[in-house]
Amino acid sequence: DLDTLGQYYEPAIRLLRVDDRQSTRFALVLDVSGSMDDYGRRGRLHRAATRFVNDLILDGMELGIVQFSTDAEQLHPMVTVNDNSRQALAAVIPTQSAGWTAIGKGLKLALDMLGSGASGVGSGRLQGSTIVLITDGEENQNEPKIEEIMPELLKAGVRVDSIALSNGSDARLERISMESGGKCFYMKDNDSATNTAMETAFMGFVSQQRDVEIQTVTIMNREVIIIGDKPVTKRVIIDEELGKNTRFSLHSKDTDNLTVKFKAPDGQTYDQTHDKYKKLSAFKYIEFSVEDSPVGVWEVYIGQHRPTPDTPVASLTVTSDPRPTGANQTRKHPVRVNAFFGDLEVRYPATALVYADVRKGPNAIIGARVMATVERPDTDGDSQTPDVTVELWDD
């Protein structure tokens, strides 16, 4: 009876987490075998892992680091992430590589480390913890093998997300991730988009553990080719549900010769003179962040300081968090699209199946029109192979 209760208030309903298995505990398991020296893999691993530790994993989460080659070694025990521990964690990310590939040993040590927790032996919560496994090779050391450690991982309820850094990576990575409820990403050698793809993978590992309504959304993740002295313009749309902690990231081996500007929907332009513009030449990386972005279309201008005979290639990633609104600071669910292939690797003449999961919050969107743009593999080193755009069927 509204007369009895007084003024009616619309209830604020918040869905925080849809899977009780998810937690906020991570173990990085890093391959430092000799083959990691090939094709710059070790450098890419170091950059991505450092980025993960310094910027992507959230305060209050727990993290430990293990490396493996012929044997496995704990580089840092489980610790609660904060400003102080980030520095200590980043300092132990490996810079040297040698030896064979003992994936099973790395997984076993990570499982033991997760069991110890951040407060000493016995305090760890294995159920729902995540192992992030990064390797470029096939297991060639025993005791234990992958098959021997898998039952322990599954029994403990530990999720394994994996990144395969070459087509020589162990074929069992996909199965390990699939059976444990994780994801597997494949990175191609000599691919200009690999740095951005690795960061996107790391960000996905973290965001899938966060409360549903605040999970980060990847708005764009595209390769950009700059030809001559004509800058390239990319348009990025920020919907009304998004705009919190918006971040533009650009990776390129030609970072020092690139000029990048950002034009906001209100017409204001930002460049390297802005305090939120960050250039890390050592990591071939440029970032621009906006705490509270206006709604509308951003334009990103990418050009060269000095035209070169080579054709610079950059990878642009744009992410944003849902924006809190109202007195209760609740967040409207944005539309999220998760695209993936049916198989980790597709070799001609096999057919590549492309899927897209379209949701608004926990609810699937039916009847959406989804256009998928597929960046084809380079042909004979030609990075200008045209993309393929296809419309996906909603069946």
C-alpha cells in the first residue's frame, strides 16, 4: 500500500558475480626456456607481464610468480597487490632464458604456491584461483607431465588461462584451458599486433574475475598501417554506459617516429604535452588515459614525424569501464561482444568458424547484426593484406 509506505522508490538491483568459482587470486607461470630467445618472445613476455603487474591487476587481488625451464622456480610468493608489492613483483619478472621446457613442473609449483596464500602456508584458497600459463614450446621434461598434474588442477577447481607464443607451443594448452574453464590465446611470431594482443589477453584474464557490472570493455583492438606522411584517423565511439577509466594504448616498434593525437567528442585535442599522455620508448608503447570520458566519437590521429622507406605498423587498443550513475552509483550494463574462433589454429584448407557472444549484462541479445572483421595472416611479409569483413549468422 503506497499510502502506508509513503513515497515509492525504484529498487536498484545489482548483479555482482555470476560464478561462485571466480576469485581474485592469480599465479603467473612463465616459460624461460632457451627458445624464448627466438623472435623476440622473451622481450614480449617481459613487457606484457610487467604491464600486467604494474597496471592491469587490481589492488587487493593476490599474485605470485613462477618461472620454468628445465626445472621450476618460485620468483615471488603469493602477495596482496598494492603499490609496494607491485614494485617487488615487477622486479622479479625474468629477463634471461635457457634450458628445456617443463610445463608440468611449472603448473605443479604454481598449484603449491596458490595453496600457501598471501598470509602463509594453509591460508590459500585454491577453488577459483587462476593460473596464467605462458609458453612457446612443447613439454620435453617429465616428472610431472601435464597429464599428471591436470587431475590435481581440476580437483582443486583452479582455472588455467594460457598464452601460446608460437605455433610450436604444446598442442595440449588449448585442452588444459578448456577443461579447467579457462581461455587459450595463440600469438604469432613476427606479428605487429602481438604486443597489443598479449595485453588484451591479460586484461581479459583480470576483468573476467571482476564484478559483472564493472568489467572492462575492449572497444577497439586494431592494426593501423601508416603510409608516407599522411596520418591515419581512427574513430572510437564511447557509449553512454561507458567512459570511466578510458584508455587508448598504442604499440609499435616505430614508437619514437610516431606522432599521436587524440580529439575528444567536445573538440578538445590532446597530445604529448598532456599529463595523461605517457610514452614508454623502452616498451614501444604510448598510452593516453581519461578518467571520465565524454560520450560521443573520439578521433585518434596517427602519423610519422619523418616518413621512412618502411611502412610503420601500430596496434591500437581502446578500453573503458562502465560509468557509475545515480545516487546509488550503479552502472548500466553496456553491450559486450566476445568474438572467438572455433579452433585455436586454422590451417588451409580447413574452414575458420567465427563466433560472437553478444550480451547486455548477463542477458544474451537476440537478433543482433554482427559484422566480423578478420585480419588475415601476412602474405610473404606483406602487412597490407586486406581484411575480410563477414556478417555472422544469428542461429
